[in-house]
Amino acid sequence: MIARAAIITALCVTALPAAARVAEDRIDLLVSLICDNGGAMETSDAAKILPPHGYTMDETQAIVAELEKRGQVVPTAGIATLQLTESACK
């Protein structure tokens, strides 16, 4: 019984990173929305633009983390603005 519980726990733990992954079409749509907004999006813009497209805070954060890994986010001084690289908006 303990071995079975350990296996189930291991499966759940290894599945956690996969749960944080987002479908590529959702990433593409968010990039498109940001590019259509001039290549950047402030928090106030996001609050208006993203909910009609079904984005949640968790999903958006996961996508931004992925875009950062891909080098598609410009590091900015302000934390309230997300700016994409020029190549991300081509």
C-alpha cells in the first residue's frame, strides 16, 4: 500500500510542470494581442483586453514565463508593463 501511494505521489509531482504548460495557440493569440497593442501591454490594458479572450491570471503568467524563456520579452524597469521584442511581433 505504501509503494502504491509513493507511485501516485510521484506521478502527481511529475505531472505538475506539464499542468503549467500552455497550448501553443494560446501563446500565439496572446502574442498577437500584445503586438496589436503596439508590442507592449500595461496592467490596465491587460485587464480590458485579455478577459474577453478567456485568459486567466494563471494562464497569462505561465505564458509570460514561457515567452521569457524564449527571449521574447524585453526587460523593462517597470513591472506594470510587458514589452515584447521586435522579433516576437513579426
